[in-house]
Amino acid sequence: MKGQLRLLSGQKIKSPNNLTTRPTTSLVREALINILGKKTIDSSWLDLFSGSGIISCEAIQAGAKTIIAIDSDKKTAQICASNLSVISNQSKVDSSIKCINTDVLKWLKVGRERKKEKYQNAIPSIGFDFVYLDPPYRSNLYIAVLECLILGDWINKASLVICESSSSINFELPNPWVLKDKRVYGKSKLTFITPIQE
């Protein structure tokens, strides 16, 4: 997709010019922001396979304070970084926003503590409040990422992971993840999961 995307606020952002990036639809984004409500205020987000960064941009406009977006494609990551910079600069929230061009699994496997040394205030001390997981629909990366989130100590007991997938995709959740909610919007599905509370 080439050109521009429009946020829920009406603000336009850049869109990558490639066939692998599939921006989250406005229907899904609006539903997500409505579901989370005021929980987004001052929250921390880890946006995996971020693409244009449209989810992170919506989170910023909804009051998120800390965001790390990751995408493996160099040009896409550059566009994401540009979009995040524009939206965060317009935001009234004193935020810490980073876009990182790297492989998601390799980055997660290093672990939160080691990455915190490098990125400091961009990585929360108790794990991210929200993780948005939107890999290519046919990639089968969901389980591997969920396992890395646990092993790398990226989340806490209250964290919510939102998996975007094709509405036809179903996957078994590995331990210690439990299903909180599932919503279908046309061809897309949002699966909300959290670690088991001990």
C-alpha cells in the first residue's frame, strides 16, 4: 500500500510502499481503543511487527506514555519512526517513543533486563502494560513470540497481549497464557490474552 493512512483522529500518517505490510483497519483500531478505554492513559506498549506504526500512533493519541515499536524491514521501520515522531511531538503527553529495526524474535530473546540497560526509560521496570502482536497472518509466529515474552520477562501479571490475526486462524495458547476475550471484525480477529494469575 502506498501513500497515506488516516488515524481515528483524522490525522494522516505515511504508509509503506510494499506488499507485505497490512495496516490494521480503522474498524479494528476503533474497536481496540474503545475496549481499552482509559487503561491506555500513561500506559506502556510493545508493538511487534509494527509496520507503519499505526497502532502505536493510536495508542499515543489515546494517552500512552511509553512505546517501543519493532519491525524487521528497514524502510518500513523508517516510516514507522517518522510517523511516531510526528504524532508524539503533537501529543501533550511527555512520552518515550522508540522504533527499532530488527528481527522481533531475536530482539525478544535477549530479554528485558539487558535491553533496559540500552534503552533505559523506554522499557518499563515491571514489563509492558500492552503488547500488540500483528505478524504476517500466515507466519505461524504467534506461539514463538508468546513464549519469548515470558522467557524474556517482557510482561507482568497484569499485562494484556492483543493478537491480531485472520479471522480464520486459531492457535493453542502455550502456558501460562489464558484467553480473556476474542472479537471478530470482518476478516480480522483480535485475541486478548494474559498470563495466568498466581
